[in-house]
Amino acid sequence: MRVQRAKTAPPRINPDWAARWGTPEAGLVTSWERGRELAAEDAGLAAAARRGELVPMSWKGGVAPPVRGGRAPRRKYGSFHYLAMWQGLRGDDLDIDTDARRQCTCSRQGTVVVFTDDVGLLDR
């Protein structure tokens, strides 16, 4: 399923639960809209995302800086909800094909994140 929404689309005003989470598509739109809200709340976070950093957020997929002396993982999995939120944070259109995995590399940590809807992979 391809989920798309233009960055010029106005935000939905107070949608009910079913409109926000009732379908997989609705959940991705909700996550993307939350990313747009985060961009307005935290310009620094939005700037980091626009630089290609996969910043830590509420969905699994961000890359946290390693603990002192450690290193970031080389590869990990993230959810499509993270990807949707990240696209909103960057100011991008929402564009996710849930039938295919998508891969991004964090510009800061160099970690490759593979985005998927397979929740079994997200704990790896």
C-alpha cells in the first residue's frame, strides 16, 4: 500500500480516534502530522532531520549517540511510523510504500536503518 500526503495539505482539525488510528494508512498520516508539529516546536530537531540525521523520537528507528567509548550500531530496523514522523519533521511530503522495506543511513552516526512493518524485526 502506498501512503502519500502532500506537505501543502492542511492539518486535520481534531480527528476522532478512527480517523487517526483506525487503519494502517491513517496511523501513518497521524505520525507524519505529529512530525510536522514537532518541527514547529523544535527547530533544532527539524534542522538535524533535514541534514539526514535519524534523530531519536517516540517510534523505533532513530539512532541515539553512542555511550562514551561505544559506537553506534552498523544496522538496525525501524518502523514505518518513525519514517512517517521523520518525513513530517523534515517538511517532506508523506510517501511510504508499505509493501517494500526502505533503507536510510543516518548522516551523523552512519547507521543504516531499514524501515519495515514487520514488528518482529524491530526488537533486533
